[in-house]
Amino acid sequence: MQGDLVISADFGTSGVKVGVVDGELNIVARVTEPYPLSLAPGGIAEQNPDDWWSGLTRAITDLRKQIPDLRDRASVLVFSAQLCGLICADEKGEALRPCMTWLDKRASPLAQELIGGFPQVHGYQLFKLMRWLRLANGAPAKNGMDAASKILWMQRNAPDVMARTRWLVDAKDWLVHRATGVMTTSPESANLSWMMDSRPGRENWSPQLAAMIGAPLDKLAPIVTADTVVETLTPQAAAELGLNPKTQVLAGTSDVTAAALGSGEVEDGALHISLATSAWIAGFFPDRRLSVPNSYATVTSGLDMRPLLIASQENAGSALDWAAAITGSTQSRVEAFSDLGTALSDDPFFLPWLAGERVPVDNDALRGTFFGLSLHHNAQTVRRAAVEGIALNLKWAMTKVEREKSLLRNGALTLVGGVAASPQVAQMLADALNRDIRVGEARHAGMLGTATLAAATMGWADNPAQAAARLRGHTTAHYTPNPARVEALDTRARHLDKLRRTAVRSYMNSGIQT
């Protein structure tokens, strides 16, 4: 095909953002389609994979109305998606049950069993930990969110499903198969299953690590890099999407790699922050990095297997949505926090751990907490505390990450993700970190980053990183720290550090079931 456009789809937790992107990396048209997330007690957080595909078909139907000749002009379809999900698919690639999403923590007890034993270091059996660190540059999370623990849960609780399962895959993998009939997986998903050897030059499934979890190697899909052309659309997929069957489908990538590309920060050591439903600090590095005490590491990205540091926090936009809801706001996320008012001397502190935490403390039992609420505090106070709590939670993680060598510390820090569109949140983060903040394509960085994967196929650039570097110039807003607020937030951060330590100890020692 000789079309000039790329269709880029970024599948998040609450919906899919689909855009049509041209050779100048401009979004010609875009649409967002929501889909449900099923939450239940016990840490259950599931989605139906067919809902993702239905969202995509609705979105592309809308885009074809905006661009009537899209069928002939779209040469490439490429996906990015949430990580750490588990789909059990049969021989035809059909999901046998709902996807256990990254938010699903029901396997937490099995995670403890998987990693535990004597002697222990940081909650891990020493010799297991040494093997995981040497081969995979990390180890399964204690909170059960990784595929390794979810596979164990399936083996224990749904053996009939496991017996019928041909493929154990992540969200993006299922989508690519739905489009092409070919099952692949990304290096990020493989690495975060903790069954992949991530050592340079040896990036592939590890029989040794798979045996530790008890996962059959023949149920794990081939690992391919993000810009690989997998196949063209199947006739059925083409008909459902209304696209030319000759449209090429790329292997695609994770949401974190897509955001990294979309931020434009593709140089080694350059960090960015993504603020969406969750939050993360991320950046490419020249070699593998790891911090066991602080629960972050580099993972092998789909971008030529480059190590990508990810320090992920579980709650950001989700905590803001909660704060808006309990204070009676029916406005959009940005509008609900447009007027934070003036900080009071006794503003409450907020720990936004509404779904546990990952970095720098990996504990799914942690829960959100207000310190210092008074009768005179109102809805505006609570919303202000929520924004500050997210900013100071990120500051907490950043104090650990910024110890890494070869960081680029000069210039503005790039902020992307839907929450970055809020001026109040962006300014609070600038003040909390005492760092200039550059907001990139806030709501659409993932979509644009995903589109750069098609750069070589389309002839736009030699490789995705070269194309993504152009996005460094796509700045929508710039925020400079306010010296008075920097000093005030620094004081509050020191006070919160003491309260936080007490809160962490109380949850770890209380035996409270969440």
C-alpha cells in the first residue's frame, strides 16, 4: 500500500484513544472510546478483551466519517496497551475468560508464596531472588500484579481453563492476534512476566525462570520488537474495521514505551513523568538498572531491546477522580481541580494509596489516608490535598530514582498523560520537584509515541527514536517553580515523610485484609 497515514491505537484502563497520524507526526483526526472495567472485592479488576476490540471498531468507524478516504490512505495499524495483564486464549486466540488486568491483585497471597522462603532478603527467598536478578533484572512484585502470580492463580483456581489454554498473553498481544491471526508478545510483557532472560544479547524466554513459576514454555508467544511488521489484516478484521486488507499491522508496544516515545525524551538518561490513571517516572538507560529496596528497575523495551527504567505508582488520575466524586463534583477531571484556592497553614496531608503502592514501597495492603482533617476543611481543601498528595508521592519516588548515575539533570522535565492537561496539577508538580515542567502532547503522547513505531515502514525516519525526537518540540505548556511554594512544599514533604513511615508500618503490622 502507498497510503500516507498511520492509525495509532493506545489502549488504556478506561478506554482506547485512536488517532490518524501523518508524516509530520500531526494528529489528523482522533477519537476516544470507553470500555468497562469490572471491579470487585478481593482485588478483582477484569476486562473483557472483546470490549477492547469493539471500542477499536467504533473508533475507526468514527474516524472513517472524519476522513472518508481513510480506507485507502491508512497503510499501517499499530497498537500500544496496558501491561501486566493475563489473558488465557485458546488455539483460535479467543479469550477463555476475562483479562486479569494490571489492577487485579487477587494473586497477592500466591505472590508471597512464589517469592518467599528462607533465608529472606527484602521479603524474597535469597537464592530465588539472586536467580531472578541475574537473568531478568528484577523479580515478581509482592502485590500479585505481575503475570507470574496471575498464572499461579489460574493454575490453582481455574485448572479447567488452564487445560484449554493455548496462549498466555498480555492485552496488546491479544489485539495484534485479533487483527492478524498471528500471536506475538512484546519484550516488556515478557520481561515483566519474570520468565524472560533480559541480559544483553540473550533476550528470550528462559526455561529456568519459566520452571520456577511452572509455566509451559509452549504457551508463551514469540517475543518481537515493537516496529516489526507482523502481518496484514485478516479479511475478517479488515471487514470489521472497514480498512483495506493490505493494511500492515506492527507488533506494537506497551503504554510505558509508547509514552516514552511520545514524550520525545529518547536520549539515554532523560526522564519523563506520565500522569494518567496511574503514574510513572521513566527513561531510557544505556544498561540495566535495578533497585530492590525501592522496587523499580529497567525493563527490556520493544525499542531495539533498550533498557527502559520504570518507577510506577498505582494511583494518580484514579485518586483525583475519587476525590472529585466524594466532594460532589460532576465536572471533568481538569475542571474539577481548576480552582484549588489558597493553601491553609493546616491543610491535611493525603497519601493516595487507594489501590496499594508499587514504588518505592511495594505493598498492595497500603491504603489512602488523610492526616489532619478538621471541621473547617471543605471540599476544596480535600481536592487541594489530593493534588498535593499525588505530587508529593511522586517526589518521594523521584528522591530514589534521581540517585541513578548518568541521569540528565538539566532542562525541563517532560510531563505527559491525561492528568498533565491540568495546569494546577502541573504547577503543583513543578513546585514539589523544584523543577521546570514541560508539558508535551498531554493527552495524546501515547498515541503519538505508538505512531512513531511506523516511521521506518512509512519512510518518515530511519527508526522510531529518530521520529520520536521530533516530538520534543511539541510543547503545549511550560511551568516554572514558584519559590514560595517550593519552600512550603519542601517543609510539608519532610513532615509527610514521618507520617508516611508510620502509615507504612501500621499497614504492614496490622494484618488488615484489603
